[in-house]
Amino acid sequence: MEQLIQALVDGLVLSSLYAIVALGLTITFGVLEVVNFSHGQLVTLAAYLAFTMVTAGISFWLAIPLVMVCLILIGMVMEIATFRPVRSVPINGLLVSIGWIAIFTAFIHILWGPNQLNLDSVFRGSSKVLGISLNPNNLLVIALALVVMGLLAVLLRMTMIGKMLRATAQNREAAALLGVRVGWMNTLAFSIGAAMAGLAGVLLANLFPITPALGDSYMVFAFVALVIGGAGSAVGAVLGSLVVGMAVALAQTFGTTAVASTLPFIVLIIVLLFRPRGLIRTESEASL
Amino acid sequence: MSTTTTNHAPAPARSTRIQKIANARAPFAWVLLIVWALLPWIVTDAVFLNVITLSMVWAFWALSLNIVWGFAGQFSMAQVAIGGLAAYTYAILATSAGWPALAAIVLGIVLSVVVSILIALLCLRLEGFRFAIMTLAFALAGIGLASSLDITGGPSGITVPTDWPVFTIGSLRWDTAGVTGGLAFTGILVFFVLIALLAWFLRSKSGRAFLSIREDSLLAESLGVNPPRMRVLAFAIGGVAAGVAGVYQVQYYAYAYPTLFSFSTLVNMIVVVVLGGPGRLYGPLVGGIVYATLSVGLPIGGDLQAALFGAAIIVITIFAREGLAYYLGIAQHRVWRGLFGMLSRSRRADEAGAPANATSADVTESSDRVGSRDLSSQPVVLSGTGLQKSFGGVTAVKDMHFAVHEGEIFGLIGPNGAGKTTAFNLITGFTRPDKGSVEWLGADVTRVSPSARARAGLVRTFQQPRTFPKLTVRENMVIAAQSAGETQDIDGVLADFGLAEEAETLAGRLSYGHSKRLGVALAAAAGAKMLMLDEPAAGLNAADIKQLMADLVRLRDQGRTIWLVEHHMDVIMHLCDRVMVLDAGAMITTGAPDDVVADPRVIEAYLGGGRDEAA
């Protein structure tokens, strides 16, 4: 029983990490209709940036916004210089993002080397509550994921910018005709996605050893979550992340690592066989 | 000279002429291949031989991706896993199980094809990025398995046999170590064979159908091409190439280990296809040569190289999507023209000599109705019984009944939102009814796919003109005709439709009216016994409408039945034998055109009833 509850708590932590990555992907996909396969490299890059900042003496709490700002700048450059010129054909966006994977991977190797780096966690030790071990670093992940979801909901539903983003996602032409600068909405959406990758990277650096492949599995499982949940839907992204996070945590506790690494794909295949558009069906492909 | 087009690049902005040249079966490419095949015999320098062999490793990988993506439009990331399966099968059977190497390779490739087909079947209902991610999931699961299983040797991998029979032909020593001519030449030979088979296939009728699903899957389906079958076929052929690639790669490294089939292999494969140009027959070879030469020759570290190739994908995607093979084709043409100026000039003269514009729309003004005939004694070809369809609580079509007789032109009219399009989609199979059934030639086709209905002779057109824009008008017709399964006089049909002069034009460059006309011609060429026309006159000018009416009368006189959804009442009144009127999903009346327009319920539907959506 305790083992099960522990697995569920661990699953919640994983789900939160997946959700942060998946929400970043959803926003980018929803507005730009581009699947950014280099999102995982952005997460990894953010983890390394956090490492460099914290070892240079910057406080972890300050590093969070600083890394996010760095990622926003990188995201803006990526969008304006490379994604914008190929906007008319979505598959080209996919190709461009694959090019970025190679570039980021190479530069991470060159700048930080291939060996793993360790950042001291911001909180030490963990407490036991009713036999369940609660690591405050993990709780931080869950808390920040909830904050991000809340902020995102407020941004998308309540602000003018958010409404313009959603309008662009739902019908670009109509939005453009009504005076929305859809080009800047693309840049904005990409930057928000990059910022989310930044947050995920800092949190990962606080939890795990940093390696050049750190973000890869998170991006892949976030993709799986996105497809399971229903792409283009923020609610779907969170729901899918819960499914994947819980599946991985349960498989890690009660199965082997091999099971844990393949179970999400099996869930994906089963879900897509019965609901090809995911659990949450959106009206159009991209709608937010 | 070389006018048979075998490969097609996405280059709508180029002129037709350049396009044709670049598409042409390039003698240059054959020269390249022959020189390439001779190199291993001439060159003995180890570094150079290494480059040649490495080129072939990447050419094979790229070939497999080019088949599924470049030719069939399915961006599959599973190719590494599919190739890895063949490679590991070969390694395991030939070393631990003691099989003869060739037998192990063949079984490995067969397994690759089987798994490739299975993956295609599992991904059949997915489109676009979902498809890409699902295939990526298979790739990652495969890599995960390879590095965790005992039988594959885990992360360190297993050896492959290198004790192939050794013999010498001239300067070529035939063995299997990575840097000798034997492996290089074997690779080139196998590549030759695969390319020749592929070229032969693409020129065949099913090869055209194969290309059509990349261009426009929905249109292909309406013309009787079965897209799922074509996708599975693409994966099967791509599986062969991937299997060969996997085996060749582990033979080159003399070792099978997971890193060879990792995500970076996938990225490099994409680099090579993009370099060479997706959808070009020789693209993988050109890309492979460039990639291997740069990766061996560039005096910079592996990381910088990787970054450079990444940047290359981005730059090529933005600025030169046609890839290197396209520009080689252009360069070849320039050289060719320089060498054989006469030939080129005479060809230009031919083109200039063609009549600029032939009159095709010489239909005489006729106010006589050609319709309004009573055909009730003719057999019923198409009938619907109690058809019903709702979308989220709104009933788009309710309790619809009809029976269309052979040779009839049957009109369907109604105000906007009456359910005409839904009815149309129910009959053609693009939507499944909630209730009721559709019978075509006495058989219940309610649950039959659109492409199967098309092959049975029930063919639709689209309201927005749908053609395969990057294929010529004639190639469009060839694709349509292949599902009819009979040889047709395509030039004759094009002449009937007044499209003869544009036979070699890319369909995407036709005017709006002409591309709609081509849509009707495609449906006819697809062997339509009955044409389902969705607003064929919408957006046409008067001359094009006149030509359309003449076309439809001719098609009718050829014995075809026609179902016509149309807003142009003059077209309806002129052509139709009977007209059915829909309003708010319900049938109001069916009858001769004159009776129908005089019916007060019809007038009310269009004008009255407090509705403000008169058509």
C-alpha cells in the first residue's frame, strides 16, 4: 500500500515535469502548427545554463527567471530567423527543428563536455509523512507546475494577448483580418514555449545529474502525453501528462526499467488505435 | 530526348520548362552512377575507398526515408529501428546461430519488411505530426530494446561475420573489411539494382498512384486510389531499403551496436535526404556522397560538423528545398544544351510551333433544354434508403430517399445549409450515415470506402478544384485512368475537354476554370459510370460554364449517369432530368425541373419562412 502511494506521489512529480514540457510544446504547436522537435534540447540547454549560473554564485531562485529570459531570447531568434521563413509548409518546420537538435547537441557538447555534471539540490534531505518520503525538491516541481498552469490559464483566457493568441491558433486568416499581428503571435507563442522549456530545465537540474541527453526522454514522453491527451488542447496536455507520468512511475515501482521505458509507447499505441485524435478532441487541429 | 518524368520535386514557383528539365530522367545521373561504380576498381587509396563506402551507407538509409517520405509523403522516423532489426538479425543468426551470412541477411531484410508493414498498419489512421511521433516512438522503443536485451549484446553490441569469401578481380580485392573495394562495390551494385527497380515501379501505373497520395490523398482516394494500401506498400518498399541499409552499415563497422541506430543516425538520414532533395530518385546517392565526403574531409571536430549539418538542414529547407539533385539536373541541362545546342533549339522551335490557343468551347448558344427526359423505365443505378446523419445534435440529413436511373442527370438543390454537402458525402462514402443505406448497382455500399466506390464506378469531384498540382495534366490523367484498369485514349479525352494544349502543363499552373474542368475529366478517366459533381459551375465564367454543360451532355451521351449539386439554376434547368430539393436536411420534393421550381414549398424554402439565407 505504502509502495503504491509512494509510486503515485512519484508519478505526480513526473507528471508535473511532463506537463511543463508538454504545455510548452502545445502552445508552440497550437499557434504555429509546428512540432518543435528541438524542445528537448532547449530543456537540456536550460539545465546547463542553470548549472553555470548557480556555480557562478547566482542564487537558484534568481536562476529560474534568468534562465527563462535566456530561453525566451533564444526562442525569439529561432522563430524569427528560421521558423518564420518556412511557415507555409508545416513539415518544413519539423525539418528546421531537427536541424536545431543537431546544433544544440553539438554546442552543449562543446561548451560543457560529454560528462555528467551535478548541481546541489536547493533543499537538503527529505521528510517522511506517514511512511511516504516527501522530497521538498519534488514538491517544488509540483507547486511550480500548478503555478504555471494557473498563470497560463489566466493568460490565455483573461488577457487580451491571450485572446489574440487563441484567435490566431483557431483561425489565422480571420485573426489577421481583424488586426492581430499573427507574425508576432508566432514569436510570442514560441517564446512562451521556450520559457516553459527553461523552467523544466532548471527543475531537472535541481533533481538529477545533468547530461547532454537530459531533456530527450522528457520531450519524447511529453510528446506522447500530448498525442494521448489531444494535441492543441492545454487540458489534453495536462491530462496526457498525468497518464504518462503515472504509467512510468507505476512501471518503475512494480516492473523493470525496460517496462517503464516502453509502457508509455504501448499506452500511446492503444489510445491512438481507439481515439486517433487523442482523449480530448479539439474542433480543429490547432485551437488551444 | 528525356521527357519521361520519373521524379517530382516540390517547386511550384519554377517555370514548367525548368521543372520538366529537372524532372527528366537524367543521363547525367547514369554517367555519375557508372563513374561511381568504376571508382572502387580504380582507386586503391584507403581514405577514398572509405568515403565511397560511407557514402553508400548513407545513400541506403536515405533511400529508405526517401521512399516513404520523398515519394509517398509519410514522414517516418521508424526507419532506423526497421534497419536495425535486419542488422541485428543478421549479426545474431550469422554469428551465434551459425547461419550462412547471405541467408541471415535475407531473413533479416524479410523481417524488416514484415515489421515495417506492421508499423504502417498501426499508424494507418494517423496523419501529419501524430504519424511522425508514433513512428518516432517505434524508433525509440527499438533503440531501447537493442541496448537492454541480452541477445543483442546490450550497449556494447555484437560482432558480424567478416569471413566472407575473399577473391580478387583486377585491382579489386573482394572482402568485407570497411576500407576495401569489395564492400564499396557491393554497395554500389545493390544500390543500382534497388534504384532500377524503384524507377521501374514509379513509371508503372501503380507507381503513379503511389506518387498521388503524397500530392493529395483525398483526391487520390476519390479517384479510386487506395491510400492506406499505398502507405503500406511504401513502408514495405522502404523496409527493404532500410534493411539493406542496416545490414550494410553493420558490415561497414564490422559490429552491430545500438549507437548505429540512434537518434543521431535518424537526424543524419534526414540531412542526407534533404541534401539530395526529397522525392528525387538519385537524391540519396548525391546526398550520401556529399555527406560522406564532408564528414571525412572537413578538418573540424565531430561536434562542429554535427552543428554544421544541422545548420545545413535549416538553410536548405529555407532556401533550396529542391535539394542538390535538382540543381545537378539544371547544371546537367546547361551542359547538355552547350554540347547539343542544335537539339535544344529544335525543341524550342517545336514548342513555339504549337498552336497558342485552340478553340474548344464552340458550343452553340442553345436555349433548348437537353434534360427533363422521363427515364423512369431505365434501371435504377443508385439509390438511398432512409439516410440520416447528425453532427452533435444537429440533423444535417434526415430520412432521405432517392433512386437515380441509368443515364439520368439528377440535380440536388437547396438553400445554404440544407445538407447538400452532407448528402453528397454520404453517397460518396466520405461520411458514414447514422442510419439508412446506399445501394450502387444493386449492392449495398453503405460501409464501403470512397476509393472502393470509385473503383466500382461511383466517382466524385470537389467543389474547390483538386488536382495533383506538381504533376502534369497528363500525369494526373494517368493516375485517374489506372484505377479504371483499362487503356484509355488520354489525349482524346483531354481534347474533348479542351485541355489538349495543356497536357504537359503542371496542373497547379492551370487557371481556376481549367483546373475544375480537369477535375471532371479526372473523374471521367477514373472510369466513372456515375459522376458525383459538387458545384462544378461555382466560380466559373460564362465561357467555362458553357464548356462544362457541353462536357456534361457528352458524358451523359456516353452512357454515364450524373449527380449534380449546383447553385446555378440555369445549369440545373438546362441539364437535369429530375431535381431533388433539400431544406434543413429534409427532402421537400423531387421532380422535373419545371415542376420543382413552380412548387410553392420550394419557393418558400428559398425565399420565405422568415429565413434569411436564400441562395
